[in-house]
Amino acid sequence: MNIWEGFLWGVAGGVLVELLAWYKDRRNPTAAYPWRKYWVLTILMILAGGLLVVMYLRSGAGLNTIVCVNIGASAPLLIASLASAIPRVTPGKVD
């Protein structure tokens, strides 16, 4: 699988997750975000799914189509786990 094909399958996984979110919100529209910010965040999360697949492929992982879609769909969870793995460092004294 080449990089572009993997990216597109990852994006497809991101779209599937966003479709689920839109399906859940169809009867209960939320005003948490202004519509522009909502769409920007939606598009960025979909692209993040493709980017994560590219990162896996560039690292030499052998992926097939369903794994690429799964990585793309789980992009928000993967990003959250990566962000929580950053160690907290207490500031030291400056002399």
C-alpha cells in the first residue's frame, strides 16, 4: 500500500467517525461551537486520521485496508493518548 492510498483510507475512517457524530447530533443539535469552528475541527480530525496512517506507513508498519480505516477512525483516541503520555516536568530553580 502506498502513502496516498493509506492516507485516503485513514481519511475514510475519520469520515466514518464524523458520520456517527452527525447521526447522534441529528435530533439534539449543539451550540457548543460556532458553525465555522465546528467544521474546521471536523475537517482537521478527518485529516488527522489520514496523517496517522501515513505516520504508521512511514515507520515501516505493514498495514492493510481495514487497519488503515481503523486507525483513521480512532484518531481522536490516539491523539488523546499521545497527549496524555507527555511527562509533566516541574520547573527547576534558576540561579
